[in-house]
Amino acid sequence: MESIIFFILAFFLLSGAIMIVFSKESLYSAIGFLMVMIAMAGMFALLHHSFLFLAQILVGVGAVVVLSIMIILSINLKEENQPKQNITRKNILFTTLIIAPIAGLLLYAIAKAPFAFAPIAQHFGTIETMGKVLFTHWVLPFEIVSILLLGAMVGAIVLSRRRLHVES
Amino acid sequence: MIELSHYLVVSGILFSIGVVGVLRRKNLLMLFFATEIMLNAANIAFAAVSSYYGDLSGQMFAFFIIAVAASEVAVGLGLLIVLYKKQGTLDLDDLAVMKG
Amino acid sequence: MDALIIETVVKAIVVLLVISALAGFGTYLERKVLAFMQRRLGPMHVGPFGLLQILADGIKLFTKEDIVPQHANRLIFMVAPAITAATAFIALAAIPLFPEFTIFGYTIRPIIADLNVGILFVLGAMASGLYGPLLAGMAQANKWGIIGSARTAILFLSYEVVTGLSILAPIMIVGSLSLIDFNNAQAGGVSDWMVWKQPVAFVLFLIAGFAETNRTPFDLLEHEAEVISGYATEYSGMRWGMFFIGEYANMITVAFLASLVFFGGFNPIGFIPGFLAIILKVSFFFFLMLWVRASWPHVRPDQLMWLCWKVLMPIAILNILITGIVLL
């Protein structure tokens, strides 16, 4: 049962990613992005990480993809406005060079060991345990991330306000 | 039975697709999507390893990655809109204005 | 394991059928209630008191020609209504609908998926419902559709914040995200209800819930006087019907959430047994939505944003702060 769910999720994940990279129409790319995000949430749920699952649903699916689709909507990205993409031999060679080490690492990882999961403890990955660890052991990174988010918020507001100044 | 290596393989393939996307696409928005795929690939690996060792640190990393990705999208898409208003295009080749 | 799967599938099918039927019945009720509030009769012609109007509407929707506009993006145009309906039912999956009951010696828990993060899952699934209108509006080559989908994104993204923040204060009091825990925390009768402890949060949640279910004071997505029918302009037949079912399922979800979180859930009130109590509460909230529709005009989009970011969100944050200080 678990493996069936895993393979379905992996299928959606990879096909979504391929849709992003290879589809001509930007709306299909956005749909692919949505599929990747939802399948990611499913992966987290399969690993019993309910906190990450929720964060992915609320942040990834609920906000990030919506914003990207809003961008496509507002600047009217059509197929004919898309830049031409030539697949040159140089491109392919370069891509292969970069991906080869990752593939090697992967092969090493697969060949290594059975890697079966230990039976999961009762409260592993629930919001309660995550919260406790987050506010004791990881409190400094947490605060730094909150400052980063604040900065991003202020930055986004400033960027969107600037247009008004230019017009007036 | 699903093991850690399955998750790692999926994560690796996803990351590779992301790299291909970054190298191949010339549309800025698609570059965003491709980087997001790469971040997500890292997230799967972190979450799976966290389960494997029974250690919460991996999940913490994944959580911070989600937060950073969200802030990246907020600022990045804002910049993208401003750029589009100014240049009228999202083609990377047209944006090489610093070229001498 | 197998028994669990079969049980879950059966529950899912039952919920799907019952809620779809209720959505049809809801349209009848909505028309009747609105008619009585405006001193009209409403549907009267088909069957006694127009009761068979539901059937007639259903036949009409199912047999109507399925038109896809010429320049529309076919695939997304056809998938989008299914997203709305699907997310609405996914949200319902984590809601405990009734108390446990025994049938043929087999104890049934009327919840499809008992998640320990139920309440946030419901909110997240409902928030994902915005992809239906958003993609539908973008897929049809129609400017009203584009405006409708832009409004969808703005409205859902903004009011999602308010629903989340408003429900955070009750979560802090109960100390759990499971809706069953919410229900059990209010087991001590009417005086135990969360609404007495968190009246502000309840009002905020109700307002934001109206916005998220696209009900009248905030139904700018398909406000016919401004944007024809918004995201649903080019839709006809059963695809339009799926948007409708999704909207009514969302209304029922919000009614269930409000009664579970703030009004004691399915605990028996005095002599009223639990399952009847929650049906009464949900019916009341459903009626409230129709009542508000009959009595309030639409708001403007800028008023909508003003209300969300300058009124509701500060109040919600203040409410959380005060709750936290009191709890400490």
C-alpha cells in the first residue's frame, strides 16, 4: 500500500517537474509546479511529517503557486511572447557535466545498503514535538528566518509601491 | 517496501530536472520554477533522512527551506514585475544590458 | 488494514453522495428562503411547493451542451471545475461529522480521515480551492474571466490570513489541532462553548468564512453587475454545476467548522442528542448565510481589501495577543 502511494506521488512529482521544464505554454508550467507542490505535501504525509505537510500545503500550495499564476495572469505570458529556446550541443554537454556527479552519488547511495526505515516513534514529526524543538534548540535560526521574512515582506511592498511614485 | 534510497533517488532525479530547467529555460519565471523544484528536491531528501535517523534536524532544515523559498518568491516576483514593466520582456538574452 | 480501506472508501462515497444531494437541496432552500424574505413565493411550479425543481435543474444541467470556447485552453478549462469540487470534498474529509454510533454491532466513527492536524488541514484544503476559479478564469479567453480570477486570487489570499489568525486563539486555548479534541473540550454543556470565551474570534472567523465561501457580501468573483459571471462566464452545463456543488460543499464545511470549533460540536445539549444538535447548528449557519445574502448588499473590491487588512487582521492579531497574555 505504502509503496503504491509512493510511486504514484513520485510519478506526479517527476511529471510535474518535466512539465515545468519542457512545456511551451507558461500556464502548463504553472500547473506542473502545482503538481510538484501537492505531490511534495503527499511525500511529507507519507513520511508522517504532519508539520511539514501542513507547511507545504499552506505556504507552497496556498501561496507560492498562486502568486506565480497571478504573475502569469498579470503580465499575460503567452506562447508567442516566450523567448526561443535553442537546444545547442554546448548546452547538452554542459548539462550532462553538471548532472553526472549527482547521478554518480545517487548510484552510490542505491548500491550502499538496504536503508530500511526504523519504526517511527509515536510523536515523531507532529506539531507539538516540532514546536518544542523549534523554540528550544533551533530558536536562533527561527528568529533569523522571521527577520528574513519581514525583510522580504518590506521589500515586496517597496517594490510594488515604487511604480506609483514613477507614475505620479 | 519503501526505503530511504527510494526517496533519495526521487530527490536526485527531481534535482537534476531542476538543473536542466535552469540551464535550458530562458524565461525568468520558468527559472523561478526550476529553482523551486531544486529546493523541493532538497526538502524531500532532508525529510527522508530525518525519518531514517529519527532526528528532527532534517525536518527543521526542510521547514527553513520552505520559509526561505516563500520569501524568495515574494521578493523575486516583485522584482520580476518591475523588470517586466521596464523592459517589456522576460527573456534573459534581452536583459543583457550591461554588455559592453 | 483491508477493513480500514473498505470502511474509508464507503464513508467517502456516502459523504460525496450526501453532500452532493444536499448541494442540490441547498439551492432549493436558498431560493425559497430568499423568496420568503423578499415576500415572493419562489419556485412553485414543479411538484408540491416546487420541491421537484431540484430534479428539473439537475436534468437541465446534465443534458445541457458542454461548450468549450474557441480560444480557450481546452485542458485547463475542462479540469478547473473538478478542482473546485474536489478540494471542497477533500476539506470535508477531515471533519468529524457526527458522534460515534454503532450499526449492526460495528462502531463507526463518522470521520473519513482522523488527522491530528485536522483543523489546519481543512483550512488548507479550502484555501487550495482557489485554483478552481483562478485557472477557470485564466483558461477561458474572456476578459470577465480574467478579472474574476484576479479577484479570486486576491480575495482568497487575503482572507486565508484572517481565517488562520482568528482560529489560532481557540487553538491556543484547546491546545490541539484535532477537531475531535475541540469537540471534547466543549463537552460540558452550553456554558462550555468556545464562543463565550472567544466571541471576537468567532465573528472574525464567520466574516472570513463568508469571504472564503464566496457568499454575498463578498461574492465579487461572480458579481453579475460588474463582471457578468466572473470566472464562470463561459461555463455551462455540468461544469458550471461542479462549481456550484463545490461552493455549497464549502458552505457546509464552514458551517461544520463554526459549530465544531465555537458551538460545542456534536455534544448533546440537554435532551437533544448529539447528532441532532450538530445538524441543527449546521442548519442554523446555513440559514445565516442565506439571511445575510438577503439583507446585505455587495461590497466594492477596495472595501473588501480595506476590511481584511486594516480592520480584521489587526483585530485578529490583538485577539491572539490578549489570549496569549491571559493564558500565561
